Amino acid sequence: MPFQGHGSLLNRNKPEIPLYTLARDPNSYYLYLGDEKLNTEELQVKLLYNSLISFISLKPTAEGKYEEVFNTDLYQLNWNKIFALSSKITLSTKLREFQYKILNNIYTPMKKFSSSRK
């Protein structure tokens, strides 16, 4: 018997395929994210991505430090604007790096290094 590929098997059984498959209503499928029930037809990739990332993403530790010091009842820090600020203000990668180090509490002044070497 010669080799029969998958294509020939499907072609031979083509009339029988609709008998074994059920028509499903696309509105009958739902996805649960947290407490939300989402219809799969209305699901957007951006919403799904953000929901899944929110489960594994952590708030930077520096945010907590600055919020303890600067947040008050009258003023709240807007972290989206703070992190985007360096890319809007300058093209210099050195200045962007400097702001990143300050925001993440990893900036060490050179005086500290120079005095420890003496």
C-alpha cells in the first residue's frame, strides 16, 4: 500500500467532517481575568496583555521611598510623567542615565569615592 499523506486522508473523509464537528456560538466563550468576565469576541490584545503583566510586575522600590517622603493629601506623585520626563527633556544618554540613577536610588556622588581612597 503506498504512503498516504494527511491531505489524502482529509480529502477522503471530507464529507464526514461536518458530522463530527458542532457549530459553536462564539459568544459562548468567556475568559476570566481576576474578577472580570470577558467575552472573547470583545477581548482586545492590549487589555489581555496588561492584565497578564499586572500579575507579574512589581512596583519599583524607589517609588515607595519617594512616596513616603513626598506624597501628601494635597499632592500625589505621577510616576508615568516622572519616568517619561527624561526622554522628553533631553537626547543625551548621560543625562537620562543620571535621572534613572537618581530615581532608583543608585546614584553615588564622586566625593564619597574620592574620600574613601585617601
